[in-house]
Amino acid sequence: MRGLRLVGRGRGSHADDGRVRVELDLPHELLVPSPVPVLRQIESFLREQEVEEQGSLLLRAGELLDVLSSLGFRRVDHWEVDPGGWLPLPEATHAGRTEPVDHLIRALKSPAWKYLADARAFSVRVSSHEGRRADAVVLHRHREREHSITLDLWGPPSKGELRETVLRLRRRFSPLKVRLVP
């Protein structure tokens, strides 16, 4: 994969436990209206609630959920915010009918919203109906108004799956830097 550098090879690497980590450093935040209709629902909600500081964190989380869903990770197994703790798990639905970002929109409209308003980090564990799993963290650095994303893919993914994942993340986020940690 052109432009990617593998970090942390050797003894004690995550490759031993079947995990590949993708780390993205995102550019200084500029909230540009999203071309994805479901993400515009999050933007609309954030405007209604007059949330500016954490709005970009939640929008990045929605974008990440949308990318993960496009890769087949459609079931939310766990999610939480820091500070705040666990968020209620989404209601069980048919795997093909509801996208994870739809669950986030429902969470924003629930009493759990109070935890999201102060969040500096959003963590989620999603899985596919084939049994693949991904853990992700979206981190908001307040003073720098920057974000970073860490994505752990368990399995490990094939080279083709990893290439496709990085390609979709790059298209969505235009990161400053992408690192793969086996």
C-alpha cells in the first residue's frame, strides 16, 4: 500500500494476537457540510442543540460508523464516550436494515445525549455477520481542535480487506498521516 509505513514489527507486536491497527491523524477541523444524507441528520441535530465543541467529535464518529458499515461492520456491540461511560446498546434489528450511524442518531435523541455533550473520546466495537470485529476510537484534542482515529481490525484482515479499509478511510477523512501497526 503506497504511502503507508508499517510500525512496530517484531516481538510483542499486535500481529501475535490477530489484530492490525490503523491510526489516522486528521487535519485541523473544518466542518464542511457532509454529502452523506444520514450524516446531515447529525449536523442538523447538533445545530438544534447548539453544540459546537463536541459537535465535530460526534460528526467524525458518525462518519467513521458510516465507513465501517460500508465495510460490512453493521452491528454495534459496545460504545461509550469519555467522560461519560457506556451508551445504551442499540435495539436489535435485522443486520441489513439499520446502519450503525442510524443508531448514533437515535442515541443523540435519547437521554444519553447528556453524556455525549461533554465527550472528548468516542469508542465503539462493531462486528459483521461473518464474525469479523473492529474496535475504534475517535479522539478530540480540545486545544488543538484536531482529531485522531484508531481502528483495530481483528482477524486479522486480508491484504485486500486492509487495502480497501485504508482507501475508504482516506477518501472520507483526508488524513494528514496514516500508520499501520501490525
